[in-house]
Amino acid sequence: MTAVYTDADYLSAYKQKQKYFYIFMGVTAAYLTFCVAWWIYFMGQPYQDPMPVLPQVFIYIASAVYVAFTFLFMGIKYSRVRRYNKMLYYVSEGLKMSETNYFYTFREKSLQKDNLDTVGCVFESWSRKRQEWMEREAYFDVEKPLPEFGEGDLVRYVTQSNFIIEYEILEKHALEFEEVDEDEEETEE
């Protein structure tokens, strides 16, 4: 079977998460040092100093820049890396489910699963209970190259939280799908 994720992917995502956290802590330490230095300067001014507003202005400006940085960096960049790292952790530790179905098509619309960008892989499976073909959609990570599934390929795949983590093409073009027009179905009924 072809593995989509490896241990190196998890290690890389973990290191990237740690790097971003350390960057944030460095900027926070610099901000606090800056504020404490201006506070010490403000407290050391004489009683009748003509420039008492200068330290306050610098601290207000630094606070606004720090809040903007925190919102953008932690809310977008760090959060995305943390979610990806969490997903990779679940891939390595979570419950997995194996299925064998016929591949139908990719859904190239913008899907998000667990706040990660994904592509939908649509599979067709025969339901013995309902005696009809049922659609099964599994998700594939956008950041990984798409597998070379063709329409009608018999594919065995392993999912974790509906993400495809391993796959194997058992037979190429094992099933031919019929083009069914929805208007014809309604007139037959």
C-alpha cells in the first residue's frame, strides 16, 4: 500500500509548530522588555518633566502593533500549523478503517475537514441492503500530490477521520460507470 503520510511529515509539522511558538514567545519577551524599559524611564522622570506623554505614546503604539501581530500570527499561521500537526498525530495514533470500493471522481471544490483544505475522493460501493450504488466520499490532503486514480479503478484504502492515509489500486478500470440522465429517470417513474 502507498502511505500518504510518513513519520517525517509528523516530525516536520511538530518542528514547525515549535518554531512558530518560539517566535511568538520571542516577540512577546521583546514587547514586555520594551514596555518595562519605558515604564522604568517614566517612573524615573522628575516631577515637573515637560515630556511625560512620550513613554505612554510609545507603549500604546507598541501595544497596538503587538496585538495586531498576535492576532495575525497566532490566529492564522500558528493555528493552521497546530491543526495540521493535530491531524497528523491522529493519523499516527487514531482508529483506522479499511475499505475497498470503486473510484468515481475527485471533487475539486473547496472543502474543509477539521479546518484543513481537502479534495473529495468519491467512491461508489454496492449496498446489498438497498440494492443500489451508494456514494462514499473520503478526503485527501491538498498539500499532497493526488493519487492516480482513474474512473472505475478498484481501490483499497485506509482512512482515519475520513482522511485517506494509505491506498492501493487493486485493478485498473474494473468497473464502467453508465451515464444516467436525471430527466430520463424521472420520466421512467
